[in-house]
Amino acid sequence: MGHPPDANAAFVAAMEDILDVYQRPHDPECPMVCVDETSKQLIAETRVPIAAKPGRAARYDYEYRRNGTANLFMMFAPLEGWRHVKVTDRHTALDYAQVLKECPIRTSLTRRKSCSSRIISTRTNPRRFTERFSRRGTAARGTVRVALHAKHGSWLDMAESELGVLSFQCLDRRIPDQQMLKEEVDAWEADRNKKHAEATGGFTTENARVKLKRLYPAL
């Protein structure tokens, strides 16, 4: 989050915009989707690890081989208990726009030809989404229609919290290549979705106006 200046009207407006989206009534035909991304260093073993035994943990050699880095985009619909992780080579703004276009929540949740989605995305510039697709006439055809709420403030993005769960449960170990990363992430995703692990935003605009009073301009 960093430390925004006191009496920062722009920061407050963006923060309340996202908090207001979190407080809207649940609408299955217009799902709220939070989007964020992280990276994973791919690391291969140089020696075969020694398996764990009763009373002794597994042992890994301190030497390893770097195999590059993969990127992971998290799409999380917290009220539906649904998430999808896409592993990619890069994480440019245009890659991010492509991920939003391909968001599979349409087929996973609504089973409709199209639906509207409210996207909480703290890193994507909406202009990139327009640049990527509008010139081809594909921005709203054959995909979801999105209402972007994009601004600095990853501390408000529930997808960031879900990435934390992914890191703790799945990524906190050496993974040698992108293929294995995809397999492990797919298995984690299937298990989480089967359990319909949901999340709700407990921090409201009213809370913010009390706890973050210093950020609000004095009138």
C-alpha cells in the first residue's frame, strides 16, 4: 500500500470506489472478479532429495539450478468461491488485458453467451484493455463485458489474499519448470473450487472514514 499523503482526495476516491463495489448486493449474473498477479522462480534440484522418514524431515541440497521465472494471474470471484489461475511467460499490461478478455467465469458460473463482470484490478490500466481489443472490434464480442475498477491499492484486492493462500499451500517449495507449475496450480485450483472457499470484504467505507480519517481532506 505504501504511505499516501494526508488529505489525499485522489487516493480516497479510488479507495471508496473499490469499497463500494465490495458492498453491492450479490448478483450471479454480474459477478465481481478480483484480479492480481505474482511471479514464481522456477528452481530445479541438482541432486536427488533425501525422502522424509519418521522423526526426520526431508533433506534438500543447498545447491539448485535456476530455470527462469513464470508469471501467475489470479482471477478470484470471492462471493462465488471460484478462482482461476493462469500461468504465463510474461506479465505486461497487454498480457493482463488478454487475461481479462479470456476470463472463464462466463462458462464456469453463468453458462450464458455473455455477462457483465465487475473487475477489481489494482494493476491494470483500462486504457491497455481498450488498446488491445477495440481496434479489432473484439472488446465486447465473444467475451465478458467488464467494468474495471483499477487503481493503486493492492491491499484492497481480495485476489492478493487468495494469492497468499496459493503461495502457502502450493508454491512454497522448489518447482523445476512451467509444466509442473501448471499441473500443481491446476490441482490446487480444482480443490479450492470444489470446496467453494469464499471471501467477503469486512472493511467498509464507514470503517475507512474512521480508521483512515487522516487521508480525507478537511472541508
